[in-house]
Amino acid sequence: MSKLSRIEFKATPSERKRLDIEAAAQGMTRQELIRERVLMRTPETPRFTADVGAIDRAVQAVSRQHVGLPRHALQPIVCTVICSLAADSQTAGPSD
């Protein structure tokens, strides 16, 4: 395995949370999401896609960040967010 160098940048708490949610929805870590976005240099944000396990993975990710919150309380919130992202992705036109 090759040695990786560390690259840092600053993000607000809300930006960090957004990256966490997007990474969980895609079944990857925040680090993997950022690396993919930086190195792929896609001209537009990739469309949101969710598979059957997306909600469970997202609930697990939120549970790790917010210890003590019961799963049954998180699941409807996470489901609403994922459904909203999916709907926005389907209705969004090309970026300017």
C-alpha cells in the first residue's frame, strides 16, 4: 500500500454534516466522497441515487455521530432527507 499524504481544508459544521449525509447516502466515508469529488473533477454534482440499504446506512452514520438518540426517532428524519434528495435530483435541470 502506498503512503498517502494528508491534505486539509476548513469546513463549517453544516458543510461537514452535509458531506457526512451525502457520503452515508452513497455508502462511503466522508474521506472517500471528498477524494472522489476532487479527483474526478466532474463538471456538475452527481445525481443522487439510493439503493435499498441507503436509509439504514444513513441512520447508522447519524447514530455514530449522535450517540444516545434512539434509532426509531432518527429513521423518519433520515428517510425524509433521503426522499427529499432523491426528489430534488430527479427534478433538477442542468446546472448553469
